[in-house]
Amino acid sequence: MRDVFAETPLQRNEHLSQRYNANVFLKREDLTPVRSYKLRGALNAMRKVLAETPKTTVFVCASAGNHAQGVAFMCRHLGVKGVIFMPVTTPQQKIGQTEKFGGSSIEIKLTGDYFDSTLAAAQAHCAEIGGHFLSPFDDDDVIEGQASVAVEVERRLDGVPDRIVMPVGGGGLSAGVRSYFGDTVAYSLVEPAGGACLKAALTSGAPVTLDAIDNFADGAAVARIGEKTFARLQSLDASDAIAVAEDRLCTTMLEMLNVEGVVLEPAGALAVDALKDLGDDIAGKTVVCVTSGGNFDFERLPEVKERAQRYIGIKKYFVLRLPQRPGALKEFLAMLGPDDDIARFEYLKKSARNFGSVLIGIETSKAENFAELEQKLTHSGFAYRDITDDTILAQFLI
């Protein structure tokens, strides 16, 4: 691997260490040439394939972005062709990076809204052309390549940590690291709440397919854990798998950006965010968090900020039934406190002559300010509905 890229840093983070009264290290996989650990698995698997069958002409893969970039980078490095399938919903930043790393060595095909349908299309295409399919996680050589993260951690610590915290999508990284460390460390494997396929598998005793997934943390939004990866993880307890709410994850992304100057994609921030759930369990311990990826499209920053504000309760959306009479709007505005700011104001529909429905978004400095505002609205007879956490209405209106 050192012929291809430098070892990623293992950095002690003073901010997190003080907060959690622990010795917290970040394994900075966001600092590989492709800004994720996926380069490791692609490198290891592709070199082995070419060593065994040198006449391999085309590698095919399916990826939400990071595996795609790793394969693209290695196709160009090794001088072979690659066909890379990506979901239509993949952030443009990841598509552009994949094109940059692969150049003329690769072809990108966008298909499917979710990873699992993209995967099926890639496998079908691979069978048609007789290429070599390179799984993003469910491949022994890919798993072995990801295990190199553990090798470097052990070398830098001159031993093993008390606990290692890693993100989980299909399970390639966690399966590789656990295969190397075995039971010498404690594990916290972190998934987005909208794609907790490992916890579902550990609870059921076998991989299961989730009915639906939230694609926000696209690097870890997988509906089904890999068969080979789960075989290496199945002896873990279901409590070792932590599901993180996507909105809370946004608060960690912003904190790492604003406080530490570290740019992490949603999946890359999972391990750091999970420290909030570990609390006293890590006090006084040496903990390694794998920051698995930094492929963040800054066009998504307003969404991340919005979700973070809603999670901590300083931004809310209401549908307000506003009387159509002189002074009604002025009366409403007078109820706002000095720290309340209108972020959105939109008439939705005049459903009656005397009333109009208004969508209003309000930002404030402290979550408790909303209790005072709602009390004033109720006391004054204004009809309103808080739709901040109403998933269906929020999808259509916000």
C-alpha cells in the first residue's frame, strides 16, 4: 500500500478527549488520496485478481461514491478498465471526484435511487460482459484490505486501544478490523438510524433486508449487511451496534467543521457522534474513532445546518391560521421575542374569506424560547400546528 499512498494519521483529539474524559484518537481515513478508507480494499482485491488472472480486462463495481473513487483510482494506477455503477442520488461531488480519479480508464453509469438496486444492475452488467465484479464490502480480499486500518492503529499506539468505534454500511471495514483485532478490544459499530442493517442482523441472527432506508448518510445507507462481513461480526452483541439519528449526526458534522476544521461526510462523522452514546463507558479509556470519509459536497451544508438546528430545537416550522383582518400580522409579530427570527414566511392557501394558512419558519437562540411563543399564540387564540417533526408534511412543505 505504501507504494500507492501514505499511511493515514492517528491523531489524539484534545477537544473530544476533554469532553469525554478519555484518550480519544481519530484515525483519519478522510485523508487518503480518495478521502476514504475504500482505497485499501480496492487496492488489495484488484492486485490479487491481476496476479491470478493477468488478462482481466474490466472491473465492475457498484458504489454510493467512496468505493467508486477507490476503484477508479486503482484502475488508473494499474492501467485497467473499470465500469462504475452509482445511484442516481449520489452527490455530484462524489461523481465528479470519481471521474477525476479514474479519467479515461473508467465509465460511470448512474442507475437506481438506492444502492441495492444499483448493485443489482452492476452485477447483471458484469455477467453480460464477463468482467470481474468488485464488491464494495462483501469480498474477502476487500475485507482484508480494510483490515490494514487496524494494522496501522496498532503500530501507532504500540498496542491495541481499549475500544474502537467504526461506521458500518455493508460491514467491510468493521469485519476487517475485527478479523485483525479479534476479541482484544471492545467494539462500537455505528450505523445511521435510517439504515441500521447490522443491528437488525444481530437481533435476528442472520442478515435481513430493511424495508426502507434513509439515504442521507449515503456512505453507510445499506439495506442489508453483507453475508461474508456478517460472518465475521455475528458473535458480537446487538448492544455493540449503535444507531445514530441523522439529524443528530448533523450537529457533529458542524462541530467538527467549526471547532476542529475537519470536513467529514455524514458516514465519516458516525464514529465521532457515537461518543455521545458511550458516555461513562469510555472514561479513562483509550478510544479510536475511525473518521471514514471526507467526501462532503458543500452544497449540502445548508441542509446539514437546518437538520442540526431542528435537532437541538432552535428552529421550528409552524402552519399558522392567520385571521384576514387589519393588524393580525402585526399582532403575531409582537409575540416574537428579541432572539426570534423569521426564516420563512409563505401563504399556503386562502381556504376561507376570513383566514389564511401561513407556513412560518422561526429560528431562535434557545430551544425554551418556543414554549413561551406557543403559550402566547394559544392565549391569543391563534390556531397553529408544529410540523417540524411531521415527516410527511415536512417533505412537501419545508
